[in-house]
Amino acid sequence: MILSHKIRIYPNNKQKSHIEKSFGVSRFTYNWILEKFNQYQATNTPFYLYELKKEFNAIKKVSFPFVCEVSKYASQEAFIDFKDALRAYYNKTKRHVTLKYKSKKDPHQNYYVGGDLIRVFQKEGIDKDYLKLPKMNALKLSEKIRFNGHIVGVRIIREHNIYYVVVNINTEHHMSSISKPNFSVGIDLGIKHHITLSNGLQIDYPNLSSLINRINFMQRKLSRKNHPRTKDDKTPCSNNYIKQKAKLINLYRRLDNVKRDYEKKVTSILVNHYSDICIEDLSVEHMKHNRFVAKNLQFMSFNKIRTNLEYKCSEYGSNLHIANRLFASSKICSNCGVAKTKLKPSTRIYKCHNCGLSIDRDLNAAINLKNYIGRVTSDIMPLDLDSFIADCKKSNVNVFRIEEGR
């Protein structure tokens, strides 16, 4: 299993200069490949990436000598990146995929280094890991690498003015050997309450209103500084504009980190406590057609919860079940199984006209998703429920029982 560990680094000026040069070589190689590809497309000439790579390696020492000043992987990995981009472009695995040139002004830059040129070591008397990359002094990592194993490669990343290193490790680190109770749970995702579990618990999204208000205030403050208002405007950006933009970037980074931290924690808690998890296959793009909830749907990041559950279940040995998109979990009565023909989104209490059941709408959907699994599992005990709540509170995850209210 290949696991990744993203660590922040603090390179000095000399190391920053080398890293930026590597970014430039990777960006230049990718743009050179794209230029050749466009030429071949214009003349209907067959395009072979392997032949193009041999051509580049033959002329780089004479035509592009600056390429040899950095690691060979900075230019070689650009061919693999272009191959992946080309596959996505033709297969349309993502919407609105286009082949475009990489820009120096892009705040997100990266380049790859293979594991054969990497060494991790510790200096005597210093309890820190150091990463030795080719043609550059050793980088001190801000934290130790969590996993033991063979380093497949690393990717140096710059997000605005912050540098990271992503270490990919081929390890035998499996969490599936940890024993866990044979419990199953259904998960209903929503806006009012982010996660509703079939065991009667609800988890709320972190309250980020103060941070969002601060971002909105800083955004308005930024717009009043001197800067180009249109594409053809030649007004230079003032120093105050640059300073204000840096502050705004830090706020957005903080917002992203809080959201990512919550998503990682809550999914880890779920896979630690349950052997079978069932969620819905939601069509978020279709749901966003409702303009009243579109912004909240995009902010909640339903797809990231599913993505985290998918890879964590495979790592921790749990089973993830995806309910069919046409499965009407909210309309079906969890007691008698009779489905309603219509159910308004504003109806928060589900009332069954067949058996008389009155239950919270989200809880009813979560129970139906648990029943969708179709496996006989152990009934959850109050002690196990208290253990789940304790883990949530330990991780600062806002959890409460449905009957407690708000």
C-alpha cells in the first residue's frame, strides 16, 4: 500500500531559488510538449509521446541547457503529467477538461523527484528528519514521517508562499488488522445537520461563520486598494494591495485547513467504530440547481466525505456500501417499508400514514441506508455509543443525540 504524508518545509533562500528553478523546468517542459502536440494536431500528424521524449532528451543539452541544472525528474515527470492530462482530455473523466499551458503566475506549483535520488536521515543530537534531494542541500522537515517503508518518490509543492513536501511511501502499514466490532451504520448527509447516523446521532459541520465573515470583510477591503480593475487596465498593484492579498490568502488557507481537518477526523472515527458503512450516491451537481441551497451544498463538500471514506475503509478493513442513486431513502418508511410518492424538502418530520411512525426525516433516511446493506450485524450497545461520542468530543467534532435537540 502506498501512503502519502504531506509535511510543511521551511527552505532557505538558496533552497527556494533551486525549488523555483525546478518548478520552471517542469513548467517549461510541459508547455513544450503541449506546443508540439498542438502542431501535430494542426497538421494531422500522429502524436507519439515516447518519440517526443527521445527528441527532447537529444536536444536539451544544447537548446535548453538550464534543464540540466536541476534534477532529471523535473523534466521527465512532465511527460507523465501530460500523458495523464491527455487521457483525461480524451476520456472526459472530468467535466470541462482542457489542455492549457502552465503559467508562472499560477499560485500552485509542483515538481516530482523519484525515490532513487532521495535520502531521509537524522543529524546527531537533533530529533528531526532531514530530506536530501538531488543538487540541493538537505531540507529540514517540520515533523517526522509517520510511516515506515520504501520511499517511492516525493513531490515538492508551493501553495502561494507556503512550501510542502508530499512523501509517497510503499509500506505494510495496514490498519485492517485492528479488531473492531461487527457494527453497521447508515449515513445521511444534509445541510442543517451534516451527518446523521442510523444509531440516533447527528454531527454538525464546524461553525465557520466568524471566519467567513472575516474573509468577506477582508475581500471588500482588498477591492478598495489600487489594482487593475479590468484585463486591459495598466494600473499597477499598490503595496497595500499586495499586503492585503497576502492576509486574505492566509484566511482562505485557514478555512481550507479547518474543513480538511474536520473531514479527516470524522471519517477516521466512523471507520474505526463500524465494519459496514452505507452512504448515498448523491448527484450534487443536480442538487445545486436549487439556488437556495447551492452555496451550502458546495461548502459542505459531500464528495470529499465519500472520497475519504473510500480510501480509509480500504485501509482500516471496513466495507463501504454505496446506495443506488434512485434509492428513495427519505421517502421510504424505516418501520413498514411503504414509500411516499412526494416529500417536500421543508418536511423535517417523517410521518407514515400506513403504520403511524413519526420520526426525524434524516434519521429515517439513515436507518433505510443501514437496512440497504442487507447484512446481519450486532446491535450497537449504549457503551459503544458512548465510546463513539467520546472519540468525537476528543477530536472536537460536534456530535449530539437527536432526542436531545439543539
